[in-house]
Amino acid sequence: MTQDIHRAFHGFVLSGPRRSLALAGPDLGAALEGEELAWAHLPFDVDHPAPALAWMEAHVPGLDHTTRLALTGETTRPRALATEIGFMLILRGVNLNAGAEPENMISCRIYLDTRRAVTLSREPLQSVGDLAEQVRAGRGPTTPGGFLHDLAEALILRIEDVLEKIEDDTDALQDKVAIPAMDSDTARATRTEATRLRRMVLGLRRHISPQRDALAAAASQMHDLLGKTDRRRLLEVQERHQRAVEELDTLAGRLTLVRDDIKAEQDDRTNRNLYILSIMSALFLPLGFLTGLLGVNLGGIPGSSSPIGFAAFCALLAVIFGVQVMILRRLRGL
């Protein structure tokens, strides 16, 4: 079982004559202990982190126990922290796995020093796969700063794709709301979709905002691992995270307006129905009072013995109804 877990640990040589060479198992551990920059990715089970902890203890000497525990912890929040021999970052990427919600973002735990890059994730992360494809194609990073930039860029690219989809869905909802006299079923479905999208937006913002701050901290603190070019490129990625946060704020506001517009339309429809009902009640209340009064079946009812009594009573009701209609029209004109 342990050997199967260790086979899942894979990575690449990022610099030197063996650049882009894929490695696994003991070869990967040996590469991390060599002079070339090497990258190891460790999928792990948060309930059973012992194999990942043991592997890091064996192949990343000098990494303190507290940092190893932070890299395999159950709860993570995007942050950056300098260690005794390197730098630790925890970032997050959108969850694009089958059956998952993008806002349930997957944490990507990163350790960097001058010769080693180690990443860990509980679930498959497509951004890590994107970076692996770049390395296989010979276009991968060759420095620790370049590695961090390329990974952060892969994360924000996937985030931007999700934001673009949310923006398109929000545009479609606003187009639906703009249609006059939306039927109740469409209004209910539109409101439900707006609620779902707003929940997604708020979930993404909760993680992307501290991730923006973590990247800014990394750019300012990783003096030994970032050259001027890498720092400038990393700050650009951080700026894209800032724009993503602003876009999420805008989307949240737009989705709130969609829900408010739908509610206002439903309230207007309800008010119109209540108005019509009140008009009908006002028209028929006097008529109902008269018919009820003359239907008490007691002696002395006017016209009870006349052959035209019923016709005369109906004519009286028609006159009263007409007078009421005229009065209501005058009042409405006022």
C-alpha cells in the first residue's frame, strides 16, 4: 500500500542537462537531493498524511516539522510564510473535477527553496496538470521564482475561465429579466439560478482575496528565490488576482440586482392581482348586500307579489353597478 502511494508521487527535473525529464519513486527523491532544480508533486489523503510526511522528511532534509504539518493540514487558507531554508505558500485553484462545484476550491500547498519545488494537493488540480504539460513540452520554468510564477499563472487562468462563464450566465439572466411580463415559472427558475451563481461568486471571492495577498507577500519576501524579472511577473499575476476580486464584487452586485428585479416584478404582479381583486370586491359588495337583504325570506319584501319585481330589481342592480363603475373611473382619473 505504501509503495503504491509513493508511486503516485511524481515530478520533473526543471533545470540542467536533464531538464523536462519525468521522474517518480526513488529517482524523484534522488533528484530533489541533487544540484538541479527538481519538482515533486505529492497527492495525499488528508486523513492519512503519514506517507507524504515521511517522504518529505526523507527527501526534503532541513524542512521543519511544523512546515510539513502545515503542508498536509486539513484546513488551509491562502497564505505565504518564510521557513528556515525556503518558502511555503498555500494557494487555491478552482475545482473542475467531475461532479464538483468550482467554488469548492482545491488547496495547492507549495514549498520552494533554491533546488526544490514540492507541491501537494488532496484532489487532482488541473492547473498543476497544465504546468506539467508545459514542462513536458520543454517550456517549463527553470528557476524557483519562475516555477511559482508559472503555477500561479496557471491557477489564475483557470479562475478567469470560470469568471468568464459566470459573466456570460449573468448576462443571460439580465436579458431574461429585461423581458416584460415574465411568467412565474421563468421568474422562479431565474431567481434560483441567480442565487446559485451568487453563492458561487461569494465562495470564489472568499479564497481569491487572501490568495491575492499571499502572492503580494511572496513577491516582497522571497528575496533569495526571486530575481527582478520573476518578481515583476509575479506581481503581474497578483494584479490579475486583484482584477478577479473586483470582477467578483461586480458580479455579486449584478446578481443581487437580478434578484431584486425579479422580486420587484413578482411584487408588481401580486399588487396588480390584489388591485383587480379589490375592484371586483368593491363592485360586487353592494350588490351582494342587496341580494342578501332581499333574500331573507321574510314577509314585507318589496315587489314580492309583483310580476315585474324581479326584472325591476335586476335593473336596479345594473344601475347601481354602472354608477359604481363611473365613480371608480373618476377616482382612478384623480
